[in-house]
Amino acid sequence: MSYNTKNYTEQGGDKTVIGGTLEILEGATVKGLPLPIAENLPESTVESLDALKESFNALLINLKDAGLMEKDEFTTSVAAISNPTGESLITNHSKIRTITYDNNIATIDVPINELVEFDSSNPAQGIHKWIGLSIGTGRSSIIGVTYNGTYDLVQADVNEATNAGCPEGSFVLWLKCDEVINTPKIITISRAGYTTETITINVIDSEN
């Protein structure tokens, strides 16, 4: 069955197709549409400016997560940490030729065979050809940001990023170049009131 009009009703009135413009004039009402509803928040009883700010921000997050306001966007970046420490890590960072970041895809150009294998400070991570990446979020702080959907970044992560020479609002990602050369690493960052951001990290072997 075909129609010459963009807006039509079929199936005995059970289905209406809008292919053109649906214009709702002033004074009209629409019933039955499932509108998003924000979570109920209690009336504010704050007595200080700082508490008022927290209360207001909680309201904004509530509206954004309910779909009643556009969510914020992260402004992400990927770069090598500027202050690698330890002979092996310093050697590996000296071998990095370029790191590019475009459309949420980071590409690291490095000769894999020239990288040094060494043990992580966390024995469970094993021996790999490590480099350190600074992952920027575009926020003034990473506190409250969730990594890969399960890990909430904390002050210890802020301290680690600061020691590694990362800019404010960044965290350190330790990358196993010998693994990522075969399989790109995909990470996500999220936060209440923000759109979840996915970052893909590729390693290209300069010798190939």
C-alpha cells in the first residue's frame, strides 16, 4: 500500500504516520505522551553559599539525567605524561614518535621492538612494555568521574596525575604497548549529568 500524502492513518486508525510536520498550535494540549520525569528532590534547607551551590548542582544533574536538559560533554585529550620516572619508563617515552588524537581515536606511533619490558608497581599487571598516557576530561577535577563504568576516580588518582606532570582534570592511563599493538584499547569515562565518552587507543609499530 502506498500513499500520496506524508501524514496518514492506517490499520483502521491504529497507526498514524507523520512524514511531514506536526504543528501544535498555541493553546492546544497533548495527552498520553510518556514524558521524562526527574527524580524528586527535597526542598533545600542550606544555610551557606557552598551548600547552596551543591544543592543547585544536584538539581541540574537530576534534570540532565532525566532528559529534561541537555547533558554536558567531556572535552577529552590524550597525550604522553610529561614527567615519566624510572629508567625503563623514561626510555620507552623517548621512543614515542607521535601521538595523535582525532574524533576520540588516539594513535601512538612507536617502535615496539625498541621498548623495554618492565614490571608494574602492581604485580597483578605483570611485565609489559609500558608507557604512561595523560587522559584529559576537560573538567577542572577528575573527582566524580567514573572510568570504564566501574571505577570512580579519587584523590589518589589526582595525586598520581599531578606527579606525572598531567594537566588539571586529567588522569594517568598505563598502557601495555605490547598488547595494544594487537588489540586496540577502548575506555569510557562517565559522570552524572554527562554524556558517556568512549576513547579508542591504537598503537602503530613504527618499524612496520
